Amino acid sequence: MSDINTQHYDENQIQVLEGLEAVRKRPGMYIGSTSIRGLHHLVYEIVDNSIDEALAGACDEITVTLHKDGSCSVQDNGRGIPTAIHHKMGIPTPEVIFTVLHAGGKFGGEGYAISGGLHGVGASVVNALSEWLYYEDCYNGEKFTGSFERGKVKDPFKKVEKTDAHGLYVRFMPDKTVFDETEFDYTTLLNRLREQAFLNAGIKIIFNDERYDEKVSNTLHYEGGIVSFVEHLNAIKHCEVINQNVIYIKGKRDEYTTAEVAIQYNDTYNETIMTFANNIHTVEGGMHEIGFKSALSKVLNDYAKKLNLLKGEEKLTGDDVREGICAVVSVKLKEAQFEGQTKTKLGNSDIRSFVDSLVTQKLNEFLEENPAVCRSILEKSLAASRAREAARRARDLTRRKGALEGSGLPGKLWDCQEKRIDVTELYLVEGNSAGGSAKDARKSRFQAILPLRGKVLNVEKSRLDKVYANPSLIPIIQALGCGIGSDFDITKLRYGKVIIMADADVDGAHIQILLLTFFYRYMPKLIDEGHIYLAQPPLYKVSKGKQTYYAFSDEERDNYIELLGGKGIEAERYKGLGEMDPAQLWETTMNPETRTLLRVSIEDAMQCDEIFSLLMGEKVEPRRDFIQKNAVFVTNLDI
Ligand code: 28F
């Protein structure tokens, strides 16, 4: 080893320091933002380097640990970083990896090459944005260490001992002066690491959280790769699968270009297609997705024709063949071009024809060999096609009758006099008797009442044609006046607040959830823009003589009982809204001066999808927990 501490503090190194200074000045340019997303990005950058080493076939285990002091470490069992003095920079290669920005790399604006050729990209960015970073490099039978502070060398690279171990260990402390928040979120990181474990079959990722007394550890290891991914996606949604075995397609165009596809249909009406390019989630899709979709439509239409399932000019649309599909498409290529608003759209046009012809050929072969699977998928697509046709007819019919437009208001609606939506409120009330109380209780100037008839349709388990024919949903659509789905027009909304008023029991909670599901699927903008509310009727009335209190929890009830003291206290539990007289209902639940309303909000549409599946799925326990906590939809307290 030459004496590296004193040599070559020259032009190169000044450039290095300037480079890292640029990262610290404008961190958003390099990691997207300095929010919690940017913070998590640091972990991904380091883990990605280990995954590159795994893709090179040199590593199969990665351990990620969140430490008590707030730092994060990543260890792999790869080859470690070569330790020679870098010919151009004149310093040891590990120091190059942690201090030199890789021009033309991820952040050069050019997209970046296939994994495997990019070792160390991003490590310097993490280093620049860390209070400190420490590494142990076990390479070629020897262990080396070094550390940095805010990107600058603190303990220079040095050899410490001989070792049988190999691989790189990096531990870093995110800089609190850079990030808005420096507490890692375990679940967010877990999901991303799991995704990487799915996309790279066979890699074992161990994820530890040692920050709290109760230590947590997850091992993510899927020999099945994206097949396991699809099984996982279908499992968390609790849906019965249509084709028992996941269809798996894999192909190689040349040394650098591969594609993998996994498909399994389920019994829902949703479409879940996740696409990746070089292990990056292409949220905006791109050429691989287009190739996949066009092959799927073509193959299934050809089969339907061949089996005489389509009449004349009839065709299955893309939506028909994708109803209930769960698929993962993963391509690896050289010089991937990322486009779009968030740089998550694959632009390489040759990938389109590659994926298209691969899927066309392999899916054809598969369906040929599995006629029963072929039938069940085609039957599902045909059912989707018929339902879409029925929905179109139902919509045309209701439109012609003017039933869905504002002009035709539902018979059961007690409307208000005001028209300005900054004051108007619509109460959706469960049951006729409660509806009557609410009608008497309301201020008819600005409060409208719509009693709900019959059971609200579970839209998660039915298609659009059923919605257009549902006696409990039609009046809601009519009263709101703004249409649903692709006809939705928020400027036609007739009430600023849409308030769901249901009993404070399990049935009431169920109705709440059914209505929320309906709004989420068909009028998501109403939730986004904060128009949907939950009324909060009291659970108890506690009275003694002329004094009366309303309690919204058991604890509150007990407090009032204590407050009133002595004998002669009545603490009645309201069983339903209908039990309250209009004056009580007004005072506790409807008077804007005294009521509590919970505004329904959706933090994250992705998460929401999962929550709705959870809520509407078969499993009762998690649903009950959720309803009791009421945590995610309901955030703002509006009194
Ligand atoms: C905890 C994060 O970053 N692991 C890494 C390697 C392996 C090689 C490498 C890395 C050599 C010349 C750049 C070894 N042997 N984990 C990691 N494992 N970098 S980073 O090489 C870096 C290149 O310039 C490696 C042979 N080839 C590559």
C-alpha cells in the first residue's frame, strides 16, 4: 500500500469537493426531494449497489439495519470494492466510489444503463448528505475501513486485518440539516425491499429494525421471483384466483435485453399491472407496458374467434381482457430511457416490439397447452364485455329519462332552499325513521336530507351496470347532480358537504364503508376535495333531573356520571339515530355550532386501494379493527 494520506491533493480532489458541495446545495436535484421520500432514497441508493453486485452474480445476501442512533447500515456478501489506487483520481477506489459524482449516470439526465455496470453510483450522493458515513470493505482476503463527515474524508482508507469475509458494509447517518425529517419509516422501506426481492429472484434481503426495545426482523427471499410477486399481490387482496397457476413468460433478445412477465387473473373487476425497467418501478408505464397490453388483446381475441365465442364483428376491448388481471412486467435493458413527468416512463421503442412478440408467442403456446385456463380467462373477458355493453345501455337509458341529471331529483329527497354549495349540506341517513327525525331536526334553509333505502350495493363486487340499476345509489347520484365515473363533473355538485349519518353500531359502520367505497370508486374527486364527511352521533345520553350530557365514548359517559354524582342518574345508550328526538339529533349531531364532523380524506390512493380491499374483502377481523380505529380516511376534525 502506498502512502495515500498525503498524496495527490490536486485538481481532481478539488473537483470532488466541489461536486459534493453541489449535492449539498441542491439535494433535490439528486434525490428528488429532502422530504421523507428523499430520506428513503438514501437507503435505496446504497441497497441498489448491493443489488448490482448480486446481478453480477457475486452476492446473494443483503442485510439492512435501522440502528438506535438513527443511522442505517447495509451489508452485502459480494466481492467488495477493489482497493487499488484509482488510475485517474490517484486515490483508493473505495474513496472514489464515495466521493466522486458519476457524470452521465442516474442524474446526468440521460437515463442510465442496465444494472451491473454501474457499481457505486449514488454512494457519493448518500455520503454528501450524511452527517457521517463509515464503510468496511472486505476485498480479496483483506479488510479495509474508512469514514467521512458530510462527504469529506475523516478516517482515510486503511487496511485493518486479514479476513475470510468478503463484501461491503456501509453505515450512514442522514444529515439533519439537510432533511425535513430523519426518521426512517419501516413499512415504506420494507415494501420497497420486498419489491426488490421479488424482482431479483433468489436474493435474500434481511431487514432489521433495532430502534425500539422490541426488535423487528424480516427476511425477504423469493425463489419464485415475479411469480411470487403476483401471488403476493393477489393474496393481500383476498381474491379468489381464476387461473390457479401464475402464467410465467421469460425471454432474452440479446445479451443485455431480457423481459419477464407473470400473470394471474382474480375474481375482482380491477386491473393491477405493475411494470419495471432495470428494477425501477415505471409508474407511468411506457413501451414495455404497451407491448404487453397489445399482445394480450391480440392473443385473447384470436382465441375467442377461433373458439367461436365472438359473433360477427364483435371484439374484446383492452379493458375487457384486463378486467381482474394481476400482472408484473419486468424488463432489463441497456441504456434505458426514462421519460415522463416523474421520469418513470420507459421510452425505448424497440422494447415494445420485443415484449409484444415475446408475449404473443409464449402466451399462445401456454393457452394452447392449457385449454381449461384459456376458457376461464375468455369467459371472464366475455362477461366483462357483456357487462360493459349493459352498462352503456343502462346509462343511455337513465340519461334519456334524465334520471341522473340534476333536473330529476329523487322522490325521497327533502331538499334545502339554498343553492350555494359553500353552505349547502346533504345528509345521507340510514333508514326511514332516522330520516324522519333528521327531516324534523334540520334547518331546511341549507340542510337537505336523503334517507337511504335498502342495502347499499357493494361496488367492489359489482360492475357499472349494477350501479346504474341500484335503488340505493341512484337517488344519491341524482341528488348530488354531478354524475359518476367518466361523466363526473364537479361543477354540477349541489352540496358542499355530503354527510354520511349512520348508527354508531356495526351495521352503521358497514353502511359507512359501503358508501365510502362507492364514492372512492365512482366519485374519488369528492373525497380528494374534502366534500365527504361522517356525522358523529353520541353513544350515550347521561342525565339527572334537568341536566343532560351527551357522551361520545364509554370514558366520557363515566366522567359525566361522576360529575353528576349521587342517585337518580340515567345513562341511556342510543341504539339508533331514530331513538333521538329531533331536538336531540339537532343538538348533538346536526347543529354546525355544536356537532363534530369527521372529514374523510385519502392520504394515498395506492394505500387506499389496499385498504378498500381489506375492508370489503372476506376477512372480518381486520375490517372490524379498522372501523373501530377509523384511522385512515378520517383525519381532519371539523367542528
Ligand atoms: C452496501 C453497498 O456498494 N457493494 C459493492 C461492489 C463490487 C465491485 C465494485 C462495488 C470497480 C472499478 C468501480 C468488485 N470486483 N454495497 C455495495 N460491491 N463496486 S459496490 O466495483 C466498483 C468498480 O470502478 C466489484 C470486481 N468488479 C466490481
